[in-house]
Amino acid sequence: AKQLELTETQKAEVIALYEKQEKERAKIREEIREKKIDAEKNREAMKAKFDERRAAENAELEKIIGKEKMEKLQKINEERRQKMQERRNKKN
């Protein structure tokens, strides 16, 4: 929130959105487990479902914070992924 300079209203909306999204993710995980699909298909099904949801979630988030801040967030997230990958590579 600090890096993106979100307003208090945006912070509250983002928190509410994240809470809603987590409930939806938990529901999806439970649905997939209940179907008792074999492990490989289960992973594939979950990945496909979550990829679909992630795109929708990003669109919702962008509506709240705007395109410019969304691009900044994506850049921050990419930098984090790169740093994590570098740490993993150092361990191996």
C-alpha cells in the first residue's frame, strides 16, 4: 500500500477484495478435492481454475487502484519473483 500510495478508501476496498478472493479460492480448492480427481489431474484442474480467477481478480483490482498503480504493482511483483528465483538458485 505504501509503495503504491493507495488512499484509505482504496486500501479498504483492496482488503475487502482480497478477503472475498481468498474465500473463493478456498471454495474452489474444496470443490476440486471433493471430486477426488487423481493427483495430476487435480493439479491441472486447480491451475486452470486459478489462472482464470487470477485474470478476473486482476481486472477487479485494477478497477480499484487504476491502471497506473496496477502496472506499478505488477512491476513490484515481478521484481520480488526475480529476487526469490535468485535466492533459490544460490541455494542450489
